[in-house]
Amino acid sequence: MIQNNFSQKSVADVLNVSQSCISKFLRRWNCHKSVENLKRSGRPKKTDDRCDRRIIRHVKCHQKQTLNEITNTINQLAPLSIASRTVRCRLRSCGFTRRKVQKAIVISRIKWIRQVSWCRQKLGWTVKDDWQSVIFSDETQTVIGQNNKVYVWRKVIEVWWLECLGGGRNRKISIMFWGCISYFGVGTLVPVDGHINSQKYFNILDKNLWPVVCKYFSQKRWFFQDDNVPVHQSLLTRQWKAENKVPSITWPAQSPDINVIT
């Protein structure tokens, strides 16, 4: 169209593009006889392949070091002084990012089999006829103050590697709460004074479970769910449940993902 004496504006209107796009297209064609984007030189890398391998090798051996610590170590070994931003770019290009460590989850095969068996037994349960009748309960711990999160350099697929697991331990103040929830509503959130034991546990149930039962299940059947924490399955707790005729639902060990309240 240009060769037929059409103006750049006319060509742009026909092709529904901007005039600057046509101008750049023509300039590229006049200079290189091609419309392809040529490879640009760009800024040269500050590090060579040997230095890049040194960075990756160091991170694999010291995955919990901070970016500044890694940079200082590399600068002591390398003849050139590089910035922490350069180190981060090299790590990201190899798939390493700084992430919070995950807590180790260890479950035996027998417990895994019991979880699968329990889930298969409940396949026939429906919300209307069964799950509406369950009162789910659990305890949670809230940390106030410093929690010392630990971070590690790792790839996405390395999330459960032993070298990438762990966690912070130095906590300032921690408070435990007990609560319950059902299909029809929530119960009372109860703070626990200190560590929980069997005496404290069934005292909490005696004061806070019955109001939920009276409010939501006065004329309905109901089941109480708690997990397999020792205080939940202790002799005193089982005696209290038997004396008060608390209908319970069996629960597999190490299964917080099944609990609605969790």
C-alpha cells in the first residue's frame, strides 16, 4: 500500500492500528529488510557462569541464610563485588525463592489406612440427614508477640524436603481457645487458662456444650466430635461423657483436614 502511494495514516486506518506502528514497521524494513525483532545486546551480566554455579552451590548448602549473608559470602569468594539484587536474580533464574519453612507432617501407614477407611464409611452420609447433627469442636493456640518465622531458599518441588522443614520456637505469649461449631451456628469461644488437662476439658464441655445443644438441638439428635488428643480420650473425659450420655462420633488420628472447624 505504501508503494501505491498510500499515506501512513491511510494504511493505519485500514489496518486499524496506530500510525506509529506503521512508521516503526517501515523503519525496521528499510534498515534490515525484515520485520522480525532482532536480538538486542542488553546490559552484560555482572557474573560469569562460574560465579553463578558458586551461588547455587552455596545456597544448596546454606538454605536458611538470608540474602545479605549469601551476598557477603559470595563477595568474599568472587573477585567482583556484586549486589544482593544480582544474587536474587541468579537464584530466581534457577528456581530458588525465599519461602517460609513448613512444619514436618509425619503420619504412619496404619493411621493413613484408618483415615481412608473412616472416609469410606462416611461416603453415604448426607448433610441433611447426618452432618447437620454433628457439633465439631477443637482447640487453637494464638501467639501474641514474636513468633520467629524461619525462611529457607528452596524450589517449589522441595517444600517437603527434610532440609527445608522446621519452624520458629521462641514465642512470647501463647493463649489457647476452645470452640465448637455446627451447621446451625457457632458456640462460645472459651479461653483456656494455661495448659489444658482432662479436668479443665470436661469443665469446659459442662459449661459450654449444653447451651449449644439446647439452642440448636433441643428436639433433634446430635453427635459431639472431638479429636484424639490425650485429654479428649482420657479415662476422666470418657467417664464424664458416659455419665452425661454425650453421643460421640469416632474420629481418625492426625486428620485436621477433615474437621470443619479447623
